[in-house]
Amino acid sequence: MNSYHEKVKESIKKASQIYKAYQHDARQEILKLIEEKGAITVTKIYKTLETNQSEVSRQLKFLRRANLVNTERKGKFVFYSINHPMFDKLIEASQILEEVLTD
């Protein structure tokens, strides 16, 4: 059974990974584009941002691991969309953390 300290450590590690995934300029550009389009493929992302496919795929991997984007396969295409419930939780957690840190 995990001790309280181990649970806290794991929670902080996971939260850190989520914030790290979000706090990156390229990933924020990708998220902004996904938000604007609603659902979009890797090809549309890299062509719109005028970058290469491997870089976009690498950044999307971070976003998927942090559960910040959803994926949906339609035929041979994978569409990415914003995971709004996760962002709602992230905003709520950030607000709580801000309150705790300002006390």
C-alpha cells in the first residue's frame, strides 16, 4: 500500500507533467489552432503552422500523455480536439493552488 507521502509525490509528479505539457510555446500554438478548428489532423496542423510533421507529432504526443487533447480516428485520419473537461479541472486546480499560495 502506498504511503501518504508516496501518493502526494505521485500526484505532484503527474500535475507537473501536465503543466509542463501546457507550458511550451509550440504546444500552446498547437492547442490554440486545435481550439480554433474544433478538430484537426496532424497534416493540417503542420501545414498551417508551417513546420514539419515529425515536430508536430512529437508535441502532440506530450499533449496526449497529459490528456490535454482527445483523438478520434476517422478512416485513415486521426483528428485531434481539445479535452475541455481536463482543461476545466486544470483551471480549477490552478485556482485552488493560487489561493493556497497567497494565504
